[in-house]
Amino acid sequence: SSRPPSTMNEPRSFLLLRTSALGDVIHALPVLTALRRRFPRARIGWVVEEPFAPLLDHHADLDEVIPVRLRAWRKRPLGGETLREIAALRKRLHSFEADVVLDLMGNHKAGVLGLLTGATRRLGAARRDRREPSSAIWIGEEVPTEGPHAVDRMLSLLEPLGVAREPVDFGGEKLFPQSDAYPMEALGGLPERFALLHPGAGWANKRYPPGLWGEVAHTLREENGVPTVVSISASDFERDLAAQIVAASRGAAIGVPAKDLATLAALTRRSSLVLGSDSGPSHLAVALGVPVVMVMGPTDPTTHGPYGAAENAIIERLPCSFCHKRFGEVKVCLLAIPPQRIARRAAEILSDLAET
């Protein structure tokens, strides 16, 4: 084997801290792959928000997934249930006995979690590279991060551990290994080739308008014969969003329920191409090796675009581009992007796939 043998001086256990959001957790997956490659015998755990834990469940490179409910606890910080759950978490973090904690978040939240582990070695980004610079007080070893993309910057935190730089690997085949068990009758009625569209995003100004997505779907079917499947999550808002797109597509799109992450992964693997914004489902497609066309406005494709495929980020450069600010409504950076441009890039990818 090309893997270096473990020695007595090497860490025996690692705990990764990257609790949310879905896209950020996915961006951290190459850290797990690289760590496991370098330390094949180590025990590796991951602290993650409860809704995103299914992404990591049954992952071959992970020994333990530790779900947390930080968002829920913030709503009732002094509630009896909250305090009991925090006490139980502290006990579980301690019992993991991490030799090394990797803070992949760069904020106070991760700093406190790291402290609760009791680990003596806590690595994280240097003060200037952190989302919350003052949270560097919690870190024992500050590591300068390098590279343009969020994925590269997280991987650079492994340098003090002697992990060699190798091609980035999301380990997509290890995600949702059970998703083959997803009821195939739900996928059976789908066309042989289709584009999967996930229109939702955490920020309103990341969401391309449903009427324009409908035009993208219409153009794709008219010019390339490829229908669009719109994934519908469990929320009323996203159901309404999908209905608007289907209506605007003039028969070119259909809505399909994707009630959980495993279903979304199964749909993604079955699709020829994914359409979306800078959101978790788009980054999931990247991790699963499915081409994605990402329509981007407030966030920079260099740092948060589809990893290794910057040409698949559709942007309109404006003086205010890449503000990284959250707004309650869609802005001109997205409104200025014509649907035909998105459909054209999607058609180019589909054409390239047909030739391979």
C-alpha cells in the first residue's frame, strides 16, 4: 500500500467541526477524504447540525457522526431541554477523546465546540482568514489558508498534519450508499434524460425567478428535446416555487417530490445535469460527479462556484457583483441574466456528454 504506516506519535483520533449549511458541509468533504487517506487507522468523527447528518450517515470514511441542534438551542438557550441536550453533547464530545480537532468554520460557535471536546490540539484558520476574526482566541494552532475556493482553503488546514496535497476528492460514491434502495417506481416514470432543477436557496437574492426558470426549461425542451424535473422539498414555499416554474415552462417541466436528502441524491444521480443556484443541492451534484449549471449573483464563483468547473457558473458582472450580502428579494445581478444563456450552457454540457 502507498499509505504511510501509522506510528506511535501520530494522532489516533480526529474530530471535524463543520455544522452547517449543506453546501459548506459538502465543501468540507474533501478534508475527510484526504484525512482518511493519510491516516487509514485513525478514528474520525464529525460534528454537524441534525438536518444535515443524513449526508454523513453510513459514510465509509467516518467512525462517528455527532449531530447537534445549535439552531434550535439558540431559540431557547436557557430552556430545560436545551440545557440537558448541551450537557449530553459535552459528555459525548469528551468521550470521543479527540487528539486533534479541526475547526472548518472559523467562528465562535466552532471555537466553543472545540473547547468542549477537551482536545489539547485544536487547528483552525488564522485570524485574518476567519469568518469571525476574534474567534481565533479558541484556536491552539492558527493555520494560514491558501487557495481561491472554500474547498482549497479548508484543505490547507491539513498541512500541519503532514497531509500531502493531492487532487481534490469529494468521495461522492461514499455518500448515501443506501440511496439505491430508494423506491425506483418513483424514478421509473421519469424520462431517460432530464435536467434536474432545484430552484431554492437560503437567501432570497440567490434565487433565480421562477418565471425565468420556466423559460430555461421551455428553451431546453424546444431546442434540445430535454425535459426538466423540478425537485420539490417538504416546505410549502418550495412547493409553490416549483408550481410556478412548472406553470411557466409551458409543459416542459414536471415537479417531483424530494422530501429528504437521500431522495435528492437519488434524483441527482439519475439526472444528466443539475440546474440551480449557489445552494446545497447544486454542490451535492458536484460531489456526486453530476455536471451542474449554477446561476450566481451575490456570491463569487471563484470562492463558492461549482468546484473545478468555473465555466459552469453563470454570472452577470456588475459594479456591485459578489457583495456576499443577504437580501430579502432578488436583485439585478440575477435579473440581468437571460434564460437563454442558461439554457445554452446546459445544452453545451448535454452535447459534450452525448459525445463521450
